Amino acid sequence: MKKMMTKYMTSFIFVLSIIFIVLGSKQILMTQEKESSSVSYTYERYVTEQQYSLAEQWLSTYTEEIDSMMYTENQQVQAIINELISHNLDTVMRDDVPASYKVNAARSLVIALDAIKQHDDPLWMKSKQALDKSLQSVIETGNYSSERLEDILTHWQMLQPALQIVLSEEDFSALNEGFSQLNVESVNAVQNTKAVFKQSQLIDVQTTTQGDPLSFYWIILMVGGAIIVTLSYVAWRKYKAEKKRKQKQPFN
């Protein structure tokens, strides 16, 4: 019985060790994601304040750090983030680029990096809801002016990289195609606006957010612990039954 209990306890300790190692690794990744967001927030603040020299210096300094934080992501995500960083560095110091464009480019980077984090209140979701409201307002008011449609397209361009990260390839392709048809000079502006709004509404933003992976590891821990406890209980019952059977046997 003691050997059997020792065996089960060893297995239980092994399961605990694996869980804590995985949780520790996940905590490191979460810390890295937080740091990358902090870098982008500071960069966006510098751009908003039109401190372009500081912004360029800041982003250039931390580009390699952000790259190192992306090593756990797939190649598509890495490519999206790298393209955003390069685009910001290429435009932030240019005098021929409007200040509003630079701010939107910086915010696009902030939202995309935030989209990689796994939490319940992502920036991309808030931004998409605001975009949907703008589309709905245009449809309800019937104001399909070039200014309103240009604002919507600018918003889409800012949000596009983050949605490419979080949405399925099918959903993103459909939405991207819809916005590409939303040309301010198109005679079908009304039809195209309604179509892209309908397409956007079909995307359930709640299903695109990934569940907390930590809960999965806790489930493993609980199930593993329950199995070991059950096996220990079964072994104990067998031991008691065997002991009782021997006690009932007459002495020879």
C-alpha cells in the first residue's frame, strides 16, 4: 500500500511541476506583451504631441525588443507588426505627411500590439464597435458625403492590421473586400456602405477573442489531481478489502 501511495504522490508532484513550469512561462510572455504595449503607447504619445524626433528615437530604440517579444507569434503576425514599425519609422519624420496620418499610423501599431495580448477588453474591439457605429450613422442619416466615407476608410485603415491578426482569414478577407469597394467616388456608395456594414455585423467579435489559456492549465491541474485522488482511493479500498479478507481467514 505504501509503495502504491508513493507512486501516486510522485505522479501528482510531477503534474504539479509541469503546471507550474507552464504557468511560469505564460507569465513571462504576458509580461513581455505588456512591455511591448507600453513601448507603443509611449511612441503614440510622442507622435500625438508632435515630438517626432523623440518618437522616432524611441521606436528605433525598442524595435529589436519588440521583435524579440514576437518570436512566439506566427510568421503572419510578425510580418504585420514589422510592417507597421517600418511604416511608422518611414513616415514619422516626413514633413509632407500630415500630422493626423502620423497619429493614425501610431495608433494602428498600438491597437495591433494590443490585439496580440489575451484579455477581455481589447482596443481593436472598441475600435471596431466605433467603426460600426459610424457606418450605421451614415446609413441612418443618409449622409454619404465624401468626407464621411473618407473618415470611415481612414478608420478602417487604422484598424485593418489588428483585425488581420484576430479574425479568421475568411472573415478578414470578406471584410477587407467590402471596404475596398467603399470608394468615395463610386456611384454605388449607398449599396456598398450597407453591404460592408452588414458584413461587419456578421462577425461575432465575442468569438474572435481567445479564452484565457491559464484556465486551460488549471483544468489540467484539477483533472490530473482528481484522477490521482481517485486512484489513491481505489487503491485504499482494495487494501482495506484485502486486509479484511485476511482477517477473516482461519489460522492454520
